[in-house]
Amino acid sequence: MRGSKLLPNNTAFEILTRSPEETRSLGAALGKHAHAGAVILLTGELGSGKTCLTQGILAGLGSKESARSPTFVLATQYPGRLTLYHLDLYRLERVTEMEDIGLDEYLFGDGVCVVEWAEKAAALFPGERLEVRIQRLGESERRLVLSAHGPRHAALLKAVRDAVEAHGRTPLQGD
Ligand SMILES: Nc1ncnc2c1ncn2[C@@H]1O[C@H](COP(=O)(O)OP(=O)(O)O)[C@@H](O)[C@H]1O
Ligand SMILES: [Mg+2]
């Protein structure tokens, strides 16, 4: 990972990864520091790395399971230090489809909720959240912009940023 760049307001930063392993490692830092009730909204085109980041989050929560995109069921649940609720809205056609899945438990419960294609139901998500925008720069290069809303997610962002900066001194794979 490199290019960790703090944006002016201290609640957002940008990072470049150069392999799926680096993206998973960033996810692992997110999972390790996530609090109960964390909401992590992922946006980025198909193949940008949303599921890859989620796999890291799951590992960081201490799970041995491997996250796959729950494309046909909207939501999958994984046990860990905190329960991970993994939502993928790629195939969502109407926001009303979300009414039946018990979204409040995912968003306001004691777990961590990670949502791929969050922009498809933007209005349903709480104001307090961490947004991760992933952009494909090349075959194996990605730009991730993390921005926090609310104090708890800002603290999560800071913990992740500190972990990334510590990794800078202990090179990650590929550095
Ligand atoms: N730096 C990187 N970060 C994440 N994925 C990467 C990276 N470089 C290459 N890839 C590849 O990009 C693809 C990302 O797929 P996936 O995580 O399923 O995307 P999404 O869920 O956004 O559709 C995987 O095949 C992964 O191996
Ligand atoms: Mg995916």
C-alpha cells in the first residue's frame, strides 16, 4: 500500500493498493478496529475490489470463513468477533425489496454491516457510516478513498490510517 494521503478535514483519506492482498490487508485493518454497529458502504464498478475488501474485513473480524458476494440473497451473515452482515445490492431492482430483509438489524444491531453497491439504496443508510469508494486504476492498481461520517466512524478511520502508516514502516507484501 502506498500513497496514504490525508485529506484536509481529517475525516477522509486516500490509499493506493497494488494487489488483491494489499486490498485485503486494508480490509483486515477495518475489521480489526470496527465497532459494533459500524456501517461500511462500498461503491465502485464491477471488479473494482469490493468483495476483496470485504474478505479482508471478515478476516480482520477473526473469521476463518471466506466471504463471497451474496448476489442472489442480498445478505449473508458470518460469525466473528462481531457478526458480519455482508449485503450486495447489485441485483436490487427496487428499494422496496429491502423492506423484507430486516435491514435495521444489520444497520443498528451489534454487528458490522458491509454493503456493496450501496449507492443503489443510498437513502436507507444511516448518516453515521464509513464510505469507501474504490476506483480501478489498472490491472492490479486500485485507489480507495475512505470517508467517515460521525465520531465513531471517524475513530475507525483514524485507527485504520494509523495501521496503514505503521505498515509503511514494516513493508507489506509487494512493497
Ligand atoms: N489492488 C487490487 N485490489 C482488489 N482487487 C484486485 C486488485 N488488483 C486486482 N484485483 C482483482 O480484481 C478483482 C476484484 O474483484 P471483486 O472484489 O469481486 O470486485 P467487486 O466486488 O467490486 O465486483 C479480483 O479478481 C481481484 O483479484
Ligand atoms: Mg462484489
